[in-house]
Amino acid sequence: MTYRAWTARLIMLLILLIVAPVTAWSGVTADSVTTGIGIVDAFHVEAQAGLKGLPMSVDASNIIKASDGRRGESVKELQSLQWSVAPGRKRYRRVYLIVEPYMEALIASLKSKGAGLNLDEKARLEEVVARLAVIKAAKLKLLEESLKSEVPDIKRETPVPATDQPRGERPPEGGATIWDR
């Protein structure tokens, strides 16, 4: 073989070695932190879309500004968790305690704005709140699913008895074994 043929094969091998890990990781599900960040961002977008359709009597600009601030704080906290807490139940719980209050605070702030509205505007606001509550439940279920991919299954072996039974020994007629003595 010539030098060019060897070089071409070496380059193809290097390309394969570089691309193979990328394709192997492409099917991996996200951890709870990445899922939490995605949930916060998606919920924020849904809330803004719902707020744009509200009547002008609802001061949505304050809610949007407060939501922007809370979203930024939540994302920063989640990003810091990604490096400070190992994957597992503890990380999932801390992510849940960041994501769920963010969504609940946004829904509560919308509910509080409905006090002085007429019936049509109040119905529209309640529709937005109900839609956000459904989205919240679905997103929290998605977050719970991310825990399953993060926590490995622990396979426990069956316990070995402390005293072994000799091969030729049979249990007595009453069914009593060494464990029943």
C-alpha cells in the first residue's frame, strides 16, 4: 500500500473515532437539571402566550417582568445544581423544589389579578390559569420521568443462609427446615 492509502485510512479512522461517541450519546435522556431548565423556559413561554391574550384591564406587564426575573433566578439555581449536586434523588428533589414553586408563584400571581374583573375578563383569566395548571402537572410528570433515567436500578441478590444444608439431607415430614428450628 502506498503512503496516501495509509493516510486516507488513518484519517477515516480518526473521523470514526471522533463521530462515534457523539452518536452514542445522542440517544441519552436528559438529567433532571436539564429537564428542569427546559420546563422553566417552556412554562415561561406558555405563560407569556397566555398573558398576551388577556384583556387590558389586567396589568400583565408587571406579571411578565416578575416572571422574567423569577425565571432567570430559577435557571441560575438549576445551572449551579448541575455542578454542585451529584445525579440522584437528592438532585431531583432540589430541582423539584426550584421548578414547582416557580410555576406555582406564576399561577398564584395570575389568580390574584382576577379580583376586580368583570365576568368575561375573569372567565378568560381563569381559562389561562386552568391551562397553566394542566401544563404544570404535565411538566412535573416529565420531571419525574427524568428521575428514572438518572437513578440506576439497584439489583439486590437473594440472601445466602448462614448455615448450609448438606446435599443428602431432606427436610423432615412436618416440613420444618433449618430456618424453622
